[in-house]
Amino acid sequence: MDDIANDISSTIGRRIHAERIMRDWSLAELAERSAVSKAMLSTIERGKTSPTAALLVRIAAAFGMTLSTLIARAELQGGGLLREADQPVWRDPDTGYVRRHLSPASDMPLELIRVQLPADARVSFPAASYAFIKQQIWLISGRLDFAEGDVVHRLEPGDCLALGAPSDCTFHALEPGADYLVALVRG
């Protein structure tokens, strides 16, 4: 898994670098827009570290995209079928959050993401990461508390939640952990 994680970190780093260059932004400009230090951005771009979900969300938001879009652009080559073995898998080194991008690259505005969050792990995303998408969460197994602003939704297996207006959100897996599908629609 470490070699795979290093490959994905390198691929994500190259994509961040490419997105920055396409916009003609300096490292300092991306640092200012994302609130991520130049040193950390440089380390990420060179594939020398596996960035956390929180860092990647801030970088993606600076580019005006979702975390899913950033990772999909880094990993997907196109085509109508994305076999399980080719689906990009990314693991947050801080929380153990495992994210599998299920959707093939396409012009479709829909993306499907499968997430496994260990028991007691929390992952938070700022409202800015939801500014460009509509989202639903379907809990496959386990238990999940999902805080949408000040409102906490306790999800049990089979429950499906449609998110409202963009707000700060936190996913908190309860015992025994949570396995869930996120459906994103861009635009």
C-alpha cells in the first residue's frame, strides 16, 4: 500500500502543479489562495508527502473545484468503463479515511465516491468545498454522524441524506466505522 500511496501522492502533486501552471499562478499565489504554506505546497507538488484531506480540500477550493474533481483529474485517463482495479484509491494519513473514486472520467456532472472511515475518525470540510456541487450521502454499513453546520444527522445503514446549502461539514464515524457512498453533481 505504501508504494501505491506514494504513486497517488506523486500523481496528485503533479496535477496540483499542472493546475497551478495552467492558471499562471506562482507558488506564493496558490499559498495565499489556499492558506497552505509554500513549503508544504512545494513538498506536495514534488510528491514527497501524502497530503491530508483537509489540505487537499483547501487546495482544490483555491482552484474552484472539489476534492473529487482534483483527484479525478489526477488519476483518471478517460473511457466509459472504470474497472475496480483501476479506480483511484486515496488514504488520508491523518485519519485513515479511504476514498475510492468509482466514476469513469466523462463530461457527465455526476461523480460517485465510496468512503471508508474508521471508528471515531472525523473528517471536516469547509463550506467552500461544497460551493460547486450538490451532494447526497448513502450509508452502506456502520454508523455515521454527519454535521451540516449546526445540524447533526445520525445515519444508519441504508439511510440517504441530501445536503442543503453549502456549510461547514464534519463526517464522524461511530463504532464500528462507516462505509458510505457519496454522489456528487457539479454545477
